[in-house]
Amino acid sequence: MGDRLIITHIPSLVATLLNKERAKGAPLTRKEVESIRDEAPAQVLTPEQRAAIDERREYDDIVPERAWEDWQVARLELIADE
């Protein structure tokens, strides 16, 4: 029972942020990213459950505690793919 539990956003936080930024039509601010993160639906999962979700998604979500920093990297990659 020593497993560390992991907060997991469902849908993924990166997808939620991308959709919010597209709807806004401009880059999200740090305050907006943190507010979206805090209000987004999430579940607490075991590492095994989280790994299964990541495998189905075929990508790792951004880390909630580093939402702003991770979002800055992810959004540049996502925008470059468009």
C-alpha cells in the first residue's frame, strides 16, 4: 500500500489547455493556466493506472505542479504541428 497516488486530469490537462487557448484565440496567461488546472476534472490514480492511461493516450500529460512551465513547452510543439 506504499504506492504513491497521482492526480490525473481526464481529459488530459494539455488537451484542455489547448482547447481553451484555441477558444480564446490568444496565448493563455499563467493565471489562466493555473485556474484551468485547478478547475479541470481529475482523478487520483495508482502509478499502474496512470501508466495505462498514458499508454492509451500515447503521450504523457503535463505535470499539474509545473502546469505553466510544461504548458509553455507543449504549446510550442503543438503550434508547430499545426
